[in-house]
Amino acid sequence: MKSTEPPVVIEQSFDVPAETVWKAITEIDRMKKWYFEPIPNFKAEVGFATKFNIECEGRNFMHIWKVTEVEPNKSISYNWNYDGFEGDSFVKFELTPEGKGTKLRLTHTTTKDWQVDIPEFSRDACVGGWNYFIKGMLTEYVAKGE
């Protein structure tokens, strides 16, 4: 993805209160069930940082996250980049009431161009990945009522 491209925005509605979705996107034991199992720890606190590796097609992608904004049960943002690769971005999860449920809006904004020779860093891969996680995995996890 390039910094000149518009942010990737994914929206999904849930038939549960914001607190339920908030727990799913910020509590480590829950995050591991729908997001990235290798996350060693996570705290919804500004300044909290974590690293974890995901292997894909023989390449290692050491994720580096640092929480930059938190408004409990409403929004969380973190800086997202990868050790050893060019590029930088921010991911923001925003929760808003929607009737008796909650609407989640995810915005992934690139602030420094990602390497063009890495297919996983393309816009299509980013859109596909977020749709998989938000519309697929998170939706299924929340529906289970854990």
C-alpha cells in the first residue's frame, strides 16, 4: 500500500453491546481466538508495545504494534509496521452504538509506502486480510458469545 492511496475502511455490525466487541478487540485471550494467536500480550493502554512473528510462504513478518490512542469501549489505534521491511501505518478500531448493537469501523492508514515487491503489502491483500479478520473471524467469534 502507498501513502497516496485512500485508507482501507471495513465496517461490520454486531448484535451485541460495544463492551462485548471492545473485549474481543482488546483482551489478549479473546484476540488470540479470532485475530493472531501468536500475540504474546496486549493492553489497551497508550504507549503499550508488542511484537510477534507470523510466517507466510517461508517469510517471517515480525509485527510491531504500539498503541497510540485509547478511548475505552469506543476506539483504539495502534501503529503497525514490520521489522526489516519498509512501510508504516496506523490501524484504528471505532465502535459506535447501532440500535441494540454496535457498528465497528476499522480504518487502516498507510503513512509510509510499503515495499512494492512484497505481495502481502498490496492494497488488495490488505483489504482481503481485514475482510477475513473483521467480517469473517471476528464476526464468527462474537456470534459464539464467548
